[in-house]
Amino acid sequence: IATVPYTTLAGGNNISATISNVNNGTVELSTANNSSSFDVEGVTAHPDRKFFAEEATGTWCQWCPRGAVFMDYMRATYPNQFVGVAVHNADPMTITAYDAGIGGLIGGYPSVVPNRMTEIDPSQLETSFLDLISVAPDAVISGTGTVNSTNNAININLSATFSAALSGDYRFMAVVVEDSVTGTASTYNQSNAYGNNANGPMGGFEAFGTSVPAAQMNYDFVNRALLGTFNGQTGSIPATIVAGTPYTYSFTATSAAAWDK
């Protein structure tokens, strides 16, 4: 099977595909299903736009494997634009302040809040991403981070440059996340509504039972620390912003020794 790349144009693209020489040209039961067509919309990502997705999840939540699957898909598909955080609720990975902040923006689990906008289901992540990724951001944020392996100190240095002059209460916030988090307690077991293929395929979770044992779970995007409060650090950006001027701020935190830094 040969794979031939197809470059879409901006806007709508109607694509038709036809197969031929079925079964090496021998008996074909029907020729009515040899062609199909579909629409593809071309999207050009803005070079400075990132997509920040905060996922509300919990090990107790039987539908939350859906969140894990779609978050992993987004990072694998859009590694340079997708920025994900799994905000845990009522399990050992919960950060109380972060959980409370996201809890005020959602109606249930699993949910995702992209760029602090409207709550969506994890299955809608790609659609939301494609709607937003071409829009120029108000500010370009960059930063560096270091971890001291001796005393476990974390230092995060941020810089933001705004495209227009603004006045208001703008703030920096930083989140520390960790991938491949594991645990041995039963509270690390993942409840799984897709177990035993009860609700169709879901990234391999259908092959497990109704509870995935902790020993077989690796949790990604796990929130480990929220820096600057859920609404950002007060005073971290001036009230009057000059276009093109970089504004900087530094956060410090201490990681647990057990974190994979």
C-alpha cells in the first residue's frame, strides 16, 4: 500500500477517491461502492499560537479514559502547538486549588477547557484546536525552566510580548506537569466504562476490565504544581501594557523527590 501526501488549500476541499482492479481484476460482487467523496478544510496554524487544554479528570471517573486517549492523540498529532494539563479530582494526584478552579468551569467529567474558553468533551479537542489555531494570539509567551537535582528547586522564567497596547489585569500563571505518573495504591486504579468492550473501542481501554489496575496505568499531563493561583499571579504584568515590550516574571517551586523531573 502506497501513501501519497495530499496538500489541502485554505477553505473547503472536495476530494474524491476511486479504487480499481479489485481482487486483481477477478470477480467483484459490486462496483457501486468503488468511489467515495468527502470534504476537507485546510487550516494554516499561526506560528505563535498555542492551544492550552486543561482536562478535568479523575481515577474514579469511568468515562475519563476517553480524556486520556484524546489528550494523547492531540499531543502526538500536534506536538508543537498542543499544551495539555490533566487536572485531577478526588484522587491522589489532585492539586486542590487547581481542581477547584477547573471545577467552577465545567459541568461534569471528563471535560476539557481550551484556552479558558467554553467547556468541551475530550472528543471535540481536535475540532476546537482547528477553530483556534489559525488565530493570532494577543501575546507571545516564552520561557525557560530548571530543576535543581540536589534540593529539588524548580525555577520558571517567563516572558510575554503583546501585539497591541492594553490596559487591564493580565497575569502570568505557570503549571508543573509530569508524564508517566504511577502509583501502587488502589486509588490509582482507573475506573473504565470501556472495559470488556462495553462501549466500543477507546484507545485500548476496551481490552481491560471495568477497573484498570494501578500497575498497568501510566498517567500523563499530571498537574503537580499550580504557580500564581488559578487566576494568575497578581501584579506579575503591569496594568498598562506597551506593544512590543517584553514583560518577565519568575516562579519558584519545590518538587517532591519522587517526581520524575
